[in-house]
Amino acid sequence: MNELVSLSLLLQDAVMLFIVIDPVTLAVYLATKGAGGDGLVSREVIKVSVTAATAILLLFAVLGDFIMRYFSISVEDFMIALGAMLVTFSIMDFLGITPYGTAAYVKDYAVVPIATPLIAGPAAISTVIYVKYAHGLINSLASIAINMTLTYVVLRYSMGISKLLGRTWSTLIDKVVTLILIALGISLIRRGVLSLVEAVG
């Protein structure tokens, strides 16, 4: 009976993290990059993105509470910082601005914004920390392992989706999704600021 309860809790935790990460929506976004022919989506980019996101989530699952206490960082601080990163990169993407050489840009793009904050964002970080305290470190680590495996598989499908999209459709979808990401970044900043104001008040 205890084993069934533990399995049920792990399933709940894994599903909760999957919903937060939402790799399906991210796969559609990456598909437009691959179809656009700009070299931003490849097996290597997806591998680097998922690996970096896994490292980030594992770090916060194990040491997140200590890091946040030591540096006096709150979840709201993360929301504001990652929101600012997302807005900056999304605006640059929308305007077609590439700040680095092509190879360097693609490599960095895999880490920011794909690995963080799109995969390992403030919601995902908060979730793994919550799971750790609510159901134990093992559940937190297992949820990360399950979701990063699923995320990798789903994102690999984005390469197949990209082949079905022509340049026109990929550009259109890319711009629409990028606008949504800008709005998401602003939303993270707004919620972080409001939460800090409420905490002070």
C-alpha cells in the first residue's frame, strides 16, 4: 500500500512539473526556428538545452533553498531576473538581431532562452523545490529525470514538425510565439514586482 501511495505521489509530482515546463508548446516554437532555416534547431542544440536545464533543476532541487537563503534571493527575484532575460532575448529575436557570430549565437541560444527560462524557469525551479519539501528529495529528482527525458523526446519531434512548415508559415508562427514570449517575460516581471510590493506592504 505504501508503495502505491509513493508511486501515486511521484506521478502527481511528475505531471505537475510536466505541465509547468510545457514541452509541447516549446516544441512548436522550436519547430518554427528549424523551418526558418536559421540553424537554431538541431539535435545538438536540443541536447545542450535539455542537459543545461537538467543541471539547473538538479542544482536547485539539491541546493536551491541554501543558495536562496545564502544570497537572500527570493522566488520573486528569480521571476524578475528571468523575465528580463526572456524579454531581452525575445525582442532581439523578433527584430532579427544576432549579437554573436552564428556558431556562438546558436550555442548560447541553446542555454538562454531555451534551457532557461523556457525549460528551467522560475515556475519549474519553484516546483522542484516544493516537491522536495512536500514529498522528499527522491521524488524531486525522479520528477526531474522523468520530465527531462520526456522533454528531450518531445523536442526531438520539433525537428520533424519543422519539415512540414514552409518559410512563410514558420516566420509567421515564430513572430506570433515570440510576441507571446515577450508578454510572458513582462508578466514574470510584473508578478515578481507585485509579490515583492505585497510582501513589503
